[in-house]
Amino acid sequence: VVIGGDGSFRGAADLSAKGILCVGLPGTIDNDIACTDYTIGYDTAMNTAMEMVDKLRDTSQSHDRCSVVEVMGRNAGYIAVNTGIACGAIEIITKERPYDLDAIAKKMLETKKNGKENFIIIVSEGVGHANEIAQIIQEKTHIESRATILGHVQRGGSPTLRDRVLATKMGYYAVQLLEQGIGNRVVGIQKDEVVDFDIQEALSMKKPYEDELHTIAEQLAL
């Protein structure tokens, strides 16, 4: 049983080609494996990011400040968009959608007129530049802005209940495949059902971004 992402699955495919039975389990906090709705570790990372942003909000509120928070996810914005909507971010910046710092600053100032004095901006790791974004936002709005890069704290900690159950279901399914002499497969979860795919088929899939959720977040931030 090989747990990991695309690179691990390619290794499993090579071993399978040599006659060694291998089944892959999607294990990455980035949730960027297309054959599964959720990867092992993703829910834990999101909850960790949410908890950290909630703690930062206390300082933002007491100091009337904008917190620009960079979350992990490599080139995928799934952690960013879910953390952003859960924490009520004024803006979520990911590689999947264009962004305009002038427009963000304008939205912040308009919101401030309605009485809001503190703000959260979530930046995906794939975009980066959280410090530069915070500096530009401060220059354009005259609202004190600080950047926080959460970093590898999101990769550790005690797994959530959802991740524990997900890993158990996938692992059990993988062992059943191996007991039947079936290899060269990747196990995933789709619509709460455990599924499996040929490794090469799984590697060729493309995962859509959560555009609808991002749009909802933008509407709620108005």
C-alpha cells in the first residue's frame, strides 16, 4: 500500500509493472488528486488553518488591523477557499482565479464605511507574496496590515475524526484489493463511496477548482 500523491503513484505504477502488487492511497493536505473528493490529511490541515486564523482574528479585532494569512496547498487553492469562507475572509487569493489588489483595497474601504474595522485576507501558497500583499494593502487603504505565513504547522497535529475514518475506509478497501490479487490501482472516495481506478487513469484526471464556493465567499464578503 503506497500512501502519497502523484509521485508516489508513479512509483507504485513502476513497481506494478515489475509484478509487485501495489495499491495507492491519496495522502496529501493539498487535496489536488483528481480521482478522489478528499485526500487523507486535507480535513486536518483545513481545520488547523481555520483554528490559526480564528486566533489571529483576536489581534485583528483588538488592533483594527488587516491580517493577510498565507495557507498551504502548493499550487491548489482548496485549503485557501475553504478556510476563507469558514473564517469570513474579505478576500481569498488563489492561483485559480485572477485578483486585483486595487479592487480588494476598494472593497475594504467601502466595507469600513459600514463599520467594519478589521479584515482577513487568505492567500494560497501557490500565489505566495503574503508580505508584499500586506504592504500594498496597507499603502492603498492606510489600514495597518500584517502578514502571517502559517507554514508547516498545517502538516502536523492530531488527525480529525473525518481523516481517521477516511483513512480507515480507504486502507481497508486497499487491503481487500490486494487479498484478491489486484494491484496497479488507486483508491479514492467519491460522493462518500470508496472507488478505485487504474493508476495511469487516476494520474491523467484533472480536478476542477471550487469556483462556486469561491463565488459564495465573494458574495458573503460584500
